[in-house]
Amino acid sequence: MTKTLRRLALSLLPLPLLAAAAPPSPVEKLRDETLAGDKVAWDIVEDLTTEVGPRLAGTEAEARARQWAVKRLKALGFHNVHIEDATMATWVRGAETAEIVSPYPQKVVLTALGGSGATPPDGIEAQVVGFDSVDALRAAPPEAVKGRIVFVSHAMKPNQDGSGYGYYGAVRRSAPAIGAQKGAVAVIIRSLGTDYHRNPHTGLTTWGNVTPIPAAALSIPDAENLARMLKRTPRVTMRLTLTPRFVGDTPTGNVVAEVPGTDPSAGIILVGGHLDSWDLGTGAIDDAAGVAIVAAAAKKVMEAGRPRRTIRVIWFGDEETGGAGSRAYFAAHKGENVVFVGESDFGADRIWRFVPGFAPENKPLADRIASALFPLGINLGRGEVEAGADLGAWVRAGSAGADLGQDGTRYFDYHHTPDDTLDKVDAEQLRQNVAAWAAMLSLVANAPEPIAKLPPRPERRQ
Amino acid sequence: MTKTLRRLALSLLPLPLLAAAAPPSPVEKLRDETLAGDKVAWDIVEDLTTEVGPRLAGTEAEARARQWAVKRLKALGFHNVHIEDATMATWVRGAETAEIVSPYPQKVVLTALGGSGATPPDGIEAQVVGFDSVDALRAAPPEAVKGRIVFVSHAMKPNQDGSGYGYYGAVRRSAPAIGAQKGAVAVIIRSLGTDYHRNPHTGLTTWGNVTPIPAAALSIPDAENLARMLKRTPRVTMRLTLTPRFVGDTPTGNVVAEVPGTDPSAGIILVGGHLDSWDLGTGAIDDAAGVAIVAAAAKKVMEAGRPRRTIRVIWFGDEETGGAGSRAYFAAHKGENVVFVGESDFGADRIWRFVPGFAPENKPLADRIASALFPLGINLGRGEVEAGADLGAWVRAGSAGADLGQDGTRYFDYHHTPDDTLDKVDAEQLRQNVAAWAAMLSLVANAPEPIAKLPPRPERRQ
């Protein structure tokens, strides 16, 4: 089936570029050579997922990933490769088992959400009460919830732009705390995903001032099975054992590498992704692909000759479980003249949309980037640049930036699951990503005009 | 992606049948009404997978399934519904965890093969030696294997007719015993499957006179990751814990239901599938679908008026872990005049091929069946009828029979995995299965001519 999808996706990649009347510009040459032959990104994704594998933030596996990253980025010829340390409160998974006790006894597959509280070691047993949405849970009287295991479902579907994760994401982010406030003994959700495999989707849940209770995601087949049981009878009893725990403060960190520029007064470019991953898969699409894409693209620009502006490649720590890496980086560097940022954290399927976020006076630069991207099948989108969890603070503070949006149709089939593994990355689409990034970075880094700041904007509430 | 495949599959289903010059025959009417509206099969699959779920042979879950089956078959109006008891040596799964210890520490996902031996409770640790095929393992000198964890890979690919399971199946059936004979401490295989999910494929392995050792299947992403590690270094160490055990002799059994015929001298028809399932999934495609298809088809024939020949529907116990159910049934009934058998045990995707297995004098009956099936998109195949693991003994003994071959392109994506769940069954394709079976059963049960026996043939060696 992957093959079918891949064929569909590839049919959307550009035809071999026709011979133009004029010889290709340096940026066209860079783009097309990257599209045809980049191996740097694939090797990073393959090697990181094979040689390190899962790398949960704050654990020794993430620390091994940092050492691996320093070695690789130095080997690729980057300058000033170093780790910037940070500290975080670290959560680790424990046992996680569950079964329907009655009336239809059988095991179910689930996984703890990041930040989940724990049951006693021998578990809890309680009646399940189901809700179709987080809004239905919000509206429920506490007496319907108290002492129960709350099950919350949703209707998320795949979309090319990944939208849906925002609204439906409240089921994961907020439902556990809402359930806890109403007296639930645990909250289990339909995985925030779009697949039909017995691989539940983990991800962070947030508690605010509420004391954490056990919170877990059922695989979607298990969630639908539970929904069918609840349709037959309101009296479904479940036994649940979850023993995750916080292990206190441990080290995390960001790995930084530079392509030095010739003109310090022209400002710095930050590009990044995150080095940590959830612990269930090997973090191939989330986000080995992202760190690979930005590094491979920066290397291409470096190889084409020293650019005007310094490009700083940052592989952030702890994106997944709280953002300690990006917070530390912004706090330490916010005084620097960062003129442009871009992040890759949405897998490696083909980029289909370029959303520029420049000040009006830089429209000519945005237009030059768009022109370089059209032949890759990338069209111009409008809207607010997000630059993701790791670099969003910079665009909110006024740096220019851009989003290169990947096709997210199958992203939430694998996101945060054991299935996030190397085989989900398509080498040809990955090269299209690197080509797009290389073209954009080359144009921004070498732009002769100044890159202006924008007015700061507040963080949007989710 | 399921949707894409489904669309492809459905595009192969027949166009609405054109108005014929003549009014439809009774069999055409039965077929087309079933195709348009059967709900019996879907309800069996949904209810069995929801209300019983996994039902490993010899366990209390299989016993619950038999009680469920008796109740359902009686409710459907079948006659003489009863259980025929049998006894089996029962194997149950225990703990199963594994990790690469060095040089690339990370957990791997695997599952014990049926019949696997156990490690000590705290596991074993040993160096891994890899082989690309069972033939390569066969050729290896014992000193390359002794004291090692043997990893065996293979190149199985999906095929419409399911072929590949025969040859590549030796990796699961035989490699563990071969490894044990050469002194391996455990054998782990690339799952005998065609998917890319972290859901390993279990299934029976056989030992002959060899003492069982721990034997497990890695998910395919894990197997490919291990292969990449072994490509980087021959010194990969793994820790493996598997604690399955045999629990001694426990009950299994076959659930039998009848559509009584008018003419006892015309012989009996046996149709079946198996009620037991592996313990990882809910046994939707393997084989809730099969028992549902044959029962729903037999019910259609029953509703159309009492047939000439008795149709006996058998939901066998213990197909997966050794075949105690079918052996007991054949031993108890082999003196009866069984003139035709058919089994459904290959999921519920569309039937694309009818392979008749009649004596030459019954060619007209085979032709009538083929004519009734062509409008469903089912063509005529040639070859030896297998009638599957549960009813194959009858065709080998000389009963006529037929295979209605389902499209197996995605069958080995889910076979014997946690992913064998209701959502893998497509309601429209399931109805096509029931329609084909109903048409065939109606023609065989009501055939005015005698149905002849064939010469017995030996069991093929695998």
C-alpha cells in the first residue's frame, strides 16, 4: 500500500525539467543537482534511526544522539559544531497493559501519553464511560465521570496540510486534565491518528494545575472495538496498569552547527528540526527527516561557496515532551540579529506549499524563492508562518521566516507510534525536500538586500 | 491507504448486472440478492471479534467462542447445532521482550512463534548471526551458529493468489528447528508478512524430534533495522526474553450446524472455516470472515427452500496451533458419504478465482457453477483443490470440492498479527464472497445428478 501511495505522490513530482533557453542560474543548478542526487539527508535518517534509534528527551538515548550528531555534523564539514546544554524534567514510560474485564474479556492495546500519571503497580479496575468528543466530556456532569475510566473519541481524518491536529488534538492535550477535574480515575483516548493499526499514538498531555491521573491512547482498532462494546452495553469494565514516572531533572541539549557567512552585519539564519523522538518508534519521520533535510540543504549551500549570511543549523533537544531545548536556545540567543528562520518537522513527503513570512519590503526575495520552488511542484500559500515548535518563538518575536509544507496525508498514520521507522521515508520525496530547502536557503543567505524584521505577534492559544 | 486499495478492489467488482432477456434463474436471484444485501456475515464478523475477540485454541477464550457460536448458529435457524469436543496440547504466550544491547542499544519488537520454547525468566544474551534465507541457514556450518541467536530473513512479497507463503513459510515452520539442531540458543525470523508495521506475525513452528528453543518473529521494520546493523558490524548482541509455555491437554472442539436435505442418499456437503484465532488480533480475517461467509451462504440456501443434500457448516477448533479440531472431525466422520467440501480461510477480499475439483462426469455441474460466478468477476482456475487445513483431508480422501480463491494481495499484511481486526474487512467485498458461496452451494446442494468421488491422493509435503 505504501507503494500505491508512493506512486501517487511521485506522479506529482516534477517532470524532468525541460531545457531552458537560458543556462540555469546557480540556484537552479543547486536545486536540480540536489533533487537528482542528494544522499546526505538519507544517510542521516538511516544512520540515526539505526545506530541510535528511539531517543526520548532527557534520557541517555537522547544524550547518545547528541554525541552521534556532533560527530556527523563535523564529518559533514560544518563549522563551530557544539552542544548547548539544557535541563529538563524527564518523564519515562513504564508498564502499560489493559484489558476489558467484562462483559467481553480481551486485551486492548494502548500506550501512556507523555506526562501521564501512574496507576498502582497492580492496576485499577473501573467502569468505562464514553464520550464522542472532548466537548462532550466538557459538558458532562461530574457525577457521570467520577470514579470512572473516561474514554474520549474523535473524528480526525487525514488532510494534506495536516490540519485537524489542531482541533482534534485537544482530545490528547486537554481531555485527561478535564477528566481528572471531574473525578475520573483515568482517561483513555482514541489515538490522535488516522491509521488502522494496533499501534497507539503517544504524545504530550498537559495538566496545568491539575494533579496528573493515568492517561493513555488506545490504538484506533481498539478504540473502535471499545466503542462497539459501549454501543451494546453501558456496563463495560476495564483493568488498566500504567506505571510511567517522572525521574527528576536530567540533561538535554541542542546540537548546533554553522555555515559561516561573509557579512556579519547581514544577520543570521536559523534552520532546525528536533533530535529527540518519542520512545516507541525510531523517530524517522519525527524528526530524523527534519534534521536531515535542513542539514543536507545547508551543506549544499556551503558547498556552493561561502554565503553572505551565516546559516546556523540547530538540532533541538526535547521538542516532544516540553520544549526545554528551544526555550533554552531562545533565552540564550534572543539578543542576536536573527533575520530568517525555518523549521522542518512534518515528515519527508513532498513539499507542496511555500508560505513566506517576510516584511512587505522583502516581497522581491519571497518572489525569487517562489520562482525557484514552482518547478518542484511547490505552490505559493498564504497565511501566518509558524516555523514550528522549535523556532516559532523567533517569528513571533519578529524574525522573517517561511514554512515549506510537506504533504501530511499519511503523516498522522505514523506520528508518535511504534511505526515511525525508516521504511516510512521515501528517498525520492526526501530529495525533493532537500532541493526545496537548498534553493530557499541559498536565496535567503545570499540576498543582497537587507532582510527586515516584522512586528512581534502574540502566541496563538490552542 | 486502505481506502486506496479498497477503491482498486471495488473497481474490479461487477457492474450492476444488466437486465437479461430471460428472467433470472433461482440461483442468479439468490446470488444477486446476497450481493446486494447480506448482513448475516458482517454481523458474525463484527459480533465475534467484538464480543469474544482473540480466541487462542485450547484456551477459555476459544471455549467462550464455542458457546457464542452455538447461540448464534441456533439464532440463525440452523438445525442440529452442537459442539463436538476434542482435546489438544495447548501452548500459551508469555512475556516477550528483546533489545539490542550493543553496539546500537534499542528495543526491538517481536512475538513468539507458536510452539516456541522459553528463555529463562530474565532472558538470554547472545551475539546475533544473520542469514538471508532458510537455505543459507541450512548450509551454515554448526560452528557459525552454536551459542548464537540466529536471525533468518526472506524475500516474501505480496501476490494475488497468496503464493509465496508456501516457499517462504519454511522460514517460520522450519528455521527454528534447523537452528536448534546446529546449537543456536534462539532463532528469530523476519516476520512472514508483507507489511511495514511494528506488528510481528506469529504462527506455528514445528520441531519434529528437536527440543524446542526460543523462536520469535521480528516485525518487518525491526528485521530491516537488524539487517542494517549486521551490515555495519558482525558483532551485534541481543537480549531476548520469551516465556511461553505448554499448559498440558485442554479442551477444544468443533461447532457444527446443519441445513437438512431432502435426500439422504445424495450425500453430505461440508463447508467450514475455523473458529479459533491467534491471540494477538481479534481474528477478523483469520478466520471470523471464513466462518461467517460459509454460514451466511448456507443460510441463504436454507431460506430458498430445503435443498436436496444436507449442508453441514463446521466451525473448526484449533486450526492455528496444530489442527486438533479437523483431525478429530475426520476421524469421527470419515465413514460418512461426504460428496463435496469447501473451506474459507483466506480473509474476505473479493473472490477472483473458482477452482473446481470434481470427477470428470461432473463437469456439467462445474460448468453451471462457473457460469453463476462469472458475473461476480470470478474466473475459472485450474489446479488441485486444497480445501484448506480443515477440510483438505476430505478431498485427499476422494470427496469432490472447490476452492473460491480470495484476493490475497493484502492478506499477509495482517495475517497472524495484532492488526487482524474488524476494520480490515470490507463489507462490500465480504458480500461478494457470500454471494459466490451461496451460488455454488445452492447448485451443488440441489444438483439432480450424483456427485462422484475422485481417486484418493497423498498429502503434499511442504
